[in-house]
Amino acid sequence: MAKRQKRQKKEFESLIPEIKSEERRLAGQLADARAEAERIQRDAETEAAARLRAARASLPRLVAAERESRFQGLQREAAASARVEEKRTQQMEDAAAGAMDEAVTYVVSLVWPEKRT
């Protein structure tokens, strides 16, 4: 039994350098992975900041384009409304002119009953 324990102890002792070597290798890989993750995060933050600056820079142009688009839409609506109102005004003027002719004829007929036209 003592022989067996010695053999097991010797086997364990022979594994210790391998385990320590593997631990160092894994620690190195972990450090490399952490460094890569930090680099990726820095790159992402830099890119996000650049995109944010670009978006902020383009915002006035977008607002101006939207304002112009809405202004043109309002101008079209105003022009259409003006055409409708001009037509309505013309109809009212035509109706008033016709009524004026009738009114003049009626007044003349009251003043000069013999002058009916």
C-alpha cells in the first residue's frame, strides 16, 4: 500500500508542472481575450460617438428639408383654396351683376313706368 501511495504521489507531482503550465496558458488566453474585448468596446464607443456627431451635424439639414416640404405643401393648399375662393367670388360678382341689372330695371320702371325694357 505504501508503494501505491508513493506511485500516486509521484504521478500527482508529475502532473503539477503540467497543470501550472496549463493554468499559465489559460491565464494568457484570458488576458488576451480581455484585451480584445476592451479593444472592441473602445472601437464601438469611438464609432458610436462618430455616428452621433454625424447625426447631430445632419439634423439641421433634415429639419430644414422637412420645413421646406411642409411649407411647399401649405403653399399648394393655399393656392388651391385661393382658386376655390376666386371662383366663388366670381360667381358672387356675376350673381350681383345680374341682380344689379334687375334692380336698375325695376327702379327705372318705378320712375318711368312707360319705359319697360
